[in-house]
Amino acid sequence: MSETWRERLSRRRQEIGIDGPEYDYIKSYIEFYCSEADRRCKEIDMNKTVDQVIDSMKDEEFDRFTKSVIDSVHKKQGYDGQAPTQMA
């Protein structure tokens, strides 16, 4: 059975270093993070579904990929980890 990016993030979040208020923030705006992950998966292999690309990643590769996705969306949206912010 295929595991989505969101499901795998939930399972791997502590290994990635995402917890507490930051994880709550990500969950609140998950559609932004999922959209970026989907876009990047299509860049990796347009002939596979997003879930197939995610499933093909080893944990370490997924962790790096996901941290990059999160960092990118945080930067675009102005999340600094200090105070709650509104998404643009």
C-alpha cells in the first residue's frame, strides 16, 4: 500500500526534527507543503505518481527531501519559528 507524503511526514517527523509548534504550524497549512512536495516529486519523475516517488525513497532520502520542502515553504511564507504568522 502506498504511503502519502503527509503520512510519511507524520511517521518520520521526529527523525527529521520537526515537532511541537513547528509541526502544528505545518499541519495547519499542510496544503502548501503538500503542493510543494507534489511539484518536486513530478520534477524527479513525471512518469510516476507522487506516491510512487515517495514510496521509492529510502528514509534518509525522504528526510532530506522533506526538510528541503519544509524549509522552502517556510521561507516563502515567512515562518521563523518564533511567533505564529499568517500564510499569505
